[in-house]
Amino acid sequence: MTTTRGEDGNRDKSKGSGRGDGYEIDTDPGRLDVGLVHHWLSTDAFWALGRSRDTVERSIGGSLNFGVYSPDGDQVAYARVVTDRATFAWLCDVYVAPAHRGRGLGARLATAVRDHLAPYELKRTMLATVDAHELYAKVGFVTVPDPEQLMILSREQ
């Protein structure tokens, strides 16, 4: 396994995740294909349809980012984490390109996020999902035990 330091200084670059398939997960924001991430989110991710390029760029700038790269170096998946690196993190915008789905990349990406955040000893890492509960459960996520304690302030109606 080779490693580099991502923008937060935490080492996280893994080749193949032990599977020998050549996929690589990296936290280096300089490797991200921002145009491709914008395209994925704004045209194919139901939770972000129509999201502007400016919003995607600002969200990347304020987040810990994870890119998944194929053996030829093309970006094939993305996730970002909003975190204070002390108490809380929010995993969001998890996306795997359609041509690369069904290979376990979503679970590997979520595992890489979990493992990357582990040294921070965060009290809580959250996410929202409509249809991927089973995938995230494999990584250790559980449903909120007391949802009545959570509230949101949202511009959406």
C-alpha cells in the first residue's frame, strides 16, 4: 500500500483496498475532477439535481473529500465529509459512477471514510440515505436511536 497526506494531514491513500483490482481511494483534493463531480451531482444524484458548479466548488473547499480512481487513473466515485475533526462529521454526496457500480466501491468508500475519521475519535458521524441503509450498516452505521431528538433547519419545503 502506498500513502500520501491529504489536505487534513491524515494519511489516506489506499490502492485496491486489498482486492488487487487497482482501484484507489485518495483524499488529495488536487486529484478531484471537479467538473465531473459537479456533473454527477447536478445531473444524476437525486439529492443534488441542479446544484450549481459554484455550490459544488464551495462544498469541496469546505470539506474533507474522498475520490475513488480506476486503475487508469480516472475518477469513478466521490464522497465528502463535513467535519470539525473533533466531535462531529457528516458523510454526504456519496456517488459511484454507473459503469463502476456493483463492484463494492460504495462500501469500500464508506469504509475508507470510517477508517480515516477513526483517529479523531468523533462522538458522532451521521449521514442521510433514502435507499442505501444496508450498505452503510455493513460499515457500522445504525439508524438514529432517538430521532425525536434531531431537528433540522432547511430551506427546502
